[in-house]
Amino acid sequence: MSEPTDPIDPTVPPSGAGCVECDAAGGWWVHLRRCAKCGHIGCCDSSPSQHASAHARASGHPIVQSFEPGEAWFWDYVSEDYYDGPLLADPQNRPVDQAVPGPAGRVPADWRNHVH
């Protein structure tokens, strides 16, 4: 079991297949990031709402891992640098058939005009 001060809990599964806040609001994202402490899935800083970094600031959970297929890197929002982390609980990424940006049906045709 991880200590409360550990920035990563490898036993916690991801919160879902998409950004929690975007899904609740009917929004969309470019890429997904997974909180390494609590499993929260949020959208990346290129996405319009930037929920992953907002979660890190609000929760004090500084480490995220990419939730994109084929990407296993971690990022530390405090040091603004990559971080070496352990294998987290499955699943390791969003569904492979999920559109990018996604999800399908919610991305505006002019989506490139809305990214950061």
C-alpha cells in the first residue's frame, strides 16, 4: 500500500475511458492523462478545458501518465519534467478504437481552432 505522501498509487485503476469532466459536460478532448495517485482521467493541456492539469492543482496530485495507446511516459506538473513511474493498474490506455480527438460525435469540425 502506498503512503499518503507518495505521488503514485499503482493499485488504483483509471476512473474511466474518457475525461471525467468533459464526459459529464458533453465536451471533448485531444489526448487523455491519468492521475498516477487516484486514477482520475482528464484531458491534456492541448484540449480546450485542460482538466488533467486542473485536477493536479486542485488535488495536489502532481504526477500524470499518458492514457494514450503506445505511450507510457509520466509527467510531473511541479517539476515540469518527465518522471519515472511504475506500471499502473490496468487498463493502461483509453480504448484503441476511441477517436482522437474524441469522443466521436462530440468534436466540432473546427476543433483545431479550439486547442492550446
